[in-house]
Amino acid sequence: MSERSLILVALGVVFGAAVSWEVPGIVVVGVCALALLVRHPACALVALTVLATSLASRAEEGVATVRHSEAIDGIADLVSDPARAEFGWTVELRVHDGRRLWAQMPHEVGAALATLRMGERVRLEGVVSPLDATPSWMKSRHLAGRVTVRRLDAYDRGPLLWRSVNAVQRLTGAGMQPLDEQQRALYLGIVFGDDRGQSAVQQYRFRASGIAHLLAVSGQNLALMVVVAAPLLGRLARTPRVAVSAVLIVWFCVLTRIEPSVLRAAAMVLIAAVAWWHGRFVSARRILWVAVIALVLIDPLLIWSLGFRLSVAASIGLIEFARPLAERLRGPRWFRQPLAVALAAQSLTSLLLVNTFGPTSLLSPIVNLLAVPIGGALMVWGAATGPLAGILGAPVDEFASWPARALLWGLDALATVGAHPGIPRVGLGGAVATAFGCALPWASLHWPGAIGTRGIRRLMVVAVVVVVGDLTLSVRPFSSVGEPRLVAEVAGVERWQIGRSEVWVLDGGATPRRVLDALGSMRRPVVALVVVVGGGKRSAGAVWALRQVAEPGAIVAMRPELVADAGSLPAGILVVDGVAFRLGGDGRPAPAHDAVH
């Protein structure tokens, strides 16, 4: 089968999994049997699409299956690492009948979770109830319902495989005890993809600067593991080398919590290893699409995972765009190639990220160019010295923490610069134009007669003009209003537009994460005035987080004694961006000509 036919088959499989139609089993068997007999790409496309949509339909039957509340009492497996939340603990469980449940519990009930990890088992009592909603991430996790836990105790450490990976994680974490809490959370995120301890400020900075992928496990982690194991694997014969590689890859996937991005990378490495074992050369493009087909057929709900989609998009960009871009860019080779790789990897992923989280920094390619080598060095250093430092303790752990601390400082500095509110941000239009510009050299390589050198230059100028026009929205938005207008409202955060600026009203539901999520969705992350009308210490924490990443013009509160450096609500007329307005009795902006008492 040609690569073009293979890509069409993969797209058909993804489409079938997305539409999720229920197809009679006899039809699926018949179509697949016909495809095996005929062996034509068109038949394979139809057969695998039908198979994918049928498998997706059956998989979705296991999602949100809980229809009424019921008591539960028994042993459950942890299928995610426990995470602290605002109200207590959250964790995913698999109970005795195979259902996966989303568990929530207050701090005092979930105290035992503080020392537990994925793969270990607990004894619990609680009440199972239906999910309030089934967003795509819950669908990709196969969640059947939620459970409110009344009692939870540790039961055992789980199977041997999980005991081994959890022991490595515990030793690595113990080996970096000299780091402070924020540094250790960042360190564990980069080495293992464990983002549970990261603050909302850290996550905002890395996301806004375009290097959030360093905080999640990816193919880069797996590639570094293969490089570290290469001296050992190189001494083995062909068959044992493939077998040991497969074992190492499976173990690494479990170590990094079987994340979708790692599954994509692991599938590609396994396919390449099998091809090498058979003595065949297979292109990276073919390996990628075979891996996508295999993974989606194994778990059709994987397509709803943002991590999987980002991983596939980054792989497509690297495989297709990196080399043509490097040939078109100007400058020394040591600069062109890394920059081409950074641009190619972000060309498609930026479309997903901007659409999901909001605009990203204009400096993102440069920040990636500098941050990726630092992150790679930290991964290698952490994997090599972390467990050893955890075993030996002081003073070895202190020595091992010095290089880690320097690398972490470099990453945090890059994220802080990239997320600075003064840096223009690229929106969806700019992301589309950037992807289009990165695709032009690839298009000229595949269709040299259709797009000449002069045509490429003209189209690149068009793409640059679109990006520049998009960036102007970050400097000075086009729209302006003469009276206060509510433009967005998330739990606890109200965004009011006045002129071309914004005034925020925070109430009891405002948290650091919600406030920074709202800030990340803005084209121009500038807030002229923050009004705190409730929430006490929670809103004070949200204001503190906002101050770490932005410079709000002024902060006033109904109870200013609870919010540091906040003033009282003014009674007179205020002016923002040339527009006069008042604050009502509830703290919401109102037109200046309205009487407010």
C-alpha cells in the first residue's frame, strides 16, 4: 500500500471513531473479510473505517453508564495518581466490575492518598452517582460515573510492575528533596510528566510561552530513554535486542502513566523495531500512520484526548515540514535546523493549543529553541541521578540538585519572559497563517511545477501580513465600547469591557487557576481594574496569582483588609480608557449616568 493510500486509511479510521455509528457485527465481519480477499486500498479504507466506527460505538457504551446512585464497598485499583484539589482529593478508580469512576473526597477522608500512586489498591466506601457531564477528556478516560468517597484506606501496593515503577518515582522524588516545593514540582513534571504539584502560575507561564509540552511526557522522553539504553542494546543480537527494547518501552510507558502522547511514541518505536527485525526500511511517515491506525483501533476513544492529538500533530509537522523549512531558512546550519524543527513542531500544534487554551506568545518559537535542549538535559540528569540520590541521601542529593536547580532556573526564566504581558500574542488567525507558511516549502517540494519560487515568496508575504494583522489585536484591539459590557463570565470571574480595556469582578468562586485561565484566553492580557466583591482568602489568592503574571492597573475590594494592597470601592466616577463609569453597590461596573446607591 502506498503512503498516500495509508494516510487516507488512517484518516478514515479516525473519522469512523469520531462519528461512532453502531454497525451490525455481521456487516463488520463481512466487510473485513472482503477486504482481506480483495486486498485493495479502497477496500481496506472502507473495512477499517467501518471497524473503527463499530468499535467506537461499543467503547462509548461503557462511558457514563451510571444512571442512578448506588452504594459501593470494596477493593479498587488506582488508575491515576491522586491529585490535591481545592476541596480535597481527586483520583480515578477501577472497581471490581471493571468500571472506571471519578472519585472526589475531602482532605480528611483522602488522607491515605497522600502516599499512594497509580497502580496501587485501596479499600473504599462511598456512593456512586452519574456524571454531571461527559467532556471529551472524560470520554477518553472511559469514565462510567463518579463516586463520593466516605472512607478510604490503603490496601496493597499492586502488581510487581506497578511496584517497580512507583519505587523509581519515589526514589527520584526523594533524591531531589533539597529543591524547594515549586522547583520539585517542575522537576517531576519534566522528568515524569507528573504535573500534580505545579502551581497555577507555573502552568500559566509555560502554556502562554508555548513550552507547556515540556511539562508532559512525550516522545522526547522516550527517545532519551532509548539513547540511554543504546549501549546495552547494541551488545545484543537482533532478536534479543527487539525483545528487550519492547520490554523497556512497555516499562517506560507504565512509568510515565501510559499517557496518550507516550503511547504514540511507543507505538512508533515498536513498529520501527519490528521493521528493523525483518530487515526492512520503513519511512517515518508510514510508521506514524500505521501507529495511528493501530492505536485508534485498540482504543477508539483515544481521539478525544488532547494529548494524543497534539502528539500526532507535532509528529506530522516534524516529519513533513522540518526538512523543507531548514532548506528555505537563511543563516548558519546550527541555527537553521533547530529553528526549523521548532517551527515545524509548532506549526500544527499551535492550532489546537490556541483553539483550546487561547493565544500564545510571539516568542514561542525562540523560547522553544532555547528551552527544549535545557529540558532534555534535565530529563537525562534527573533519570540518571534522581534514583541514586534517593538511595544514598545526603550529601549526594544536595550535589545532584545543583545542576537540576540551574536547569530549572533557566526554564522558569524562559517561561517568564515568554509569558510577559508586554509580548504580543498570536491568535487563531496568526496560527493558521503560520501553519500555512510552514507548509509552503513542503508544498513546493511535492508540487514544484504548481508553486514556483516567486509564488512561494508572494504567499509567504501574505502569511506574514496576516500574522502581523493578527498581532495588532494584542497591541490595540479593534473593538471599543462606550459603556461597560459583560464579555465573559466563568465561575467566580466576570470580564467587563470598557473602551478597549477590561475590568474584572471576582467573587467567591474565583481561584488562581480560573483567573489565570481567563487571562490566558485574552488577546491582550491587560486588566485595568480588579474588583473583589467576595471570596475572602480564596479571592485574595487569585489576586496574588494575577499579580505574578500581569500588572493590573488597580485593585479594590469590598473588604480591602483581606486582599493585600487593595483599596476600598470608590464611590465616585471612574475613567478607564477614556470611558467614564461607576461601580454599583454589588461592585459591577455601570454607566456613569446611572444613579448608583
